[in-house]
Amino acid sequence: LRFKNPNLYQILDQRVYRIIYGEKFPKTTKINEIIRHYFSYLEELRKVCKEKKIPFELSDRILYELDKKINKGINLIQ
């Protein structure tokens, strides 16, 4: 979806999730939970972008790199 319309959708990334929520992405295989997490994530991502003045369409890459710097050496796997 991100590649089709980056102004509306972004990639659900573990590193970006960790920046937004301060915790690791919850593991689940239940499709309804994944969908719910995705839309909640998009809402929070929009808030962070507005607050930090980050272009939404670039936010996945910007916040990914930020997490790499801030959480260097911290494992993503639970």
C-alpha cells in the first residue's frame, strides 16, 4: 500500500513501531490483530509526524534510521 499511495499508507516496521510506542512490536499471526495494529500504527505515526514536523511519506525511512541510532545494539526479536 505504501508504494501505491505513500501519503496515506506506510510500512509497518518494527523499528518505527519501537520509536512510536517505546516497545517491541507484539508478535501475532492473527490477521485481525495485525490489521488493527496497522491502522492504530498509522494514526500514531501521523501524530508523531505532525508533532515532529516529519513528512508522512518519508516517515518510515526517517524513523527507521532514528531507531538504528537510538537503539543501536538492542535486539528487535522478543
